[in-house]
Amino acid sequence: MQLLLAIAYIAARWARDVVWAIQRPHLRGVRVVVVDPHGAVLLVRHRAGPYAWVIPGGGIDAGEAGHVAASREIFEESGLHIPVTATDLHGSFGEAHPRHPCTTVVYAVTLAQVQTPQPSPWSLEIAAARFVPITQLTSLDDSVEPGCLRRITEVCAAQPAATSW
């Protein structure tokens, strides 16, 4: 079943990229650095793509506030109900997507208590979700997207957001 979900996800990504190549939309996205009380960061593993592990995130729907999209994406990708507020804004980045004009807004949330992610086993997009200690980010079974690593480092070191993804 996992193989079928992976194949379906790859086909869906390919179809999306074809549509985007034709329409050339300006994409609005959101990402969230979620840190637990022990300093571990929530990562989600995509079924396919150049980088398997990323911080939760996705598209911002028309008329949707960024922080609302952030909470929605955390739930969709990890099963966790984590409220994100406008004051949790870490930064805004242009051109985060390699082939399409894009603006990505990043929020940072620190949890008061430990939570256990439980992504849907039927998700086309997400294969796994877990909190990973900062010291283990580079020793995962697959690589973490470099821009996500930069955002995690900034948030955990209390540094301001860089100007590029």
C-alpha cells in the first residue's frame, strides 16, 4: 500500500508542476518550525521529492491568513492541533520554490508540553512525522531540505530571519 501511495504522490506532484508551468501562478506558502520543550523539532517526511524531510508547511488558500494556514498544515501533515498566531511570525522569504515565483511565510512555535505526531496513514503526501533533536538533523535516513535547516537554526539560536530561503 505504501508503494501505491508513493506512486500516486509522484504522479500528483508531476501533474501539479505541469499546471504551474502553464499557469505561472505566484505561489503563497507557509512553513512552521515547531519546537518541543526538549528542543526537538517537528519534521515531516514526504513520500517523494528532492528532500524527504521538511518542516510542516504548504499553500496558503485564497483569503486565508498565514498563521491560520500554518495551523492547518501542521494538523494535515502531523495530526497535531497546534495553534499558531500572527505574533509567531519568524520571517517572509521570496522565491523559495526553484521553478515558480513564490513567497513563503515562516512561523515559529514552542510547545509547552510534549506531543506525539500521528499523520494519517492514508496521506498521499506525508509518510511520517516526528520530533527530531537538533543534534540528529544531519543523521536522518534522508536529507533535510537546506532552507528548512536554515530556518530551524535561526529559530533555535534565536537569530533573525535571513533574507533568502
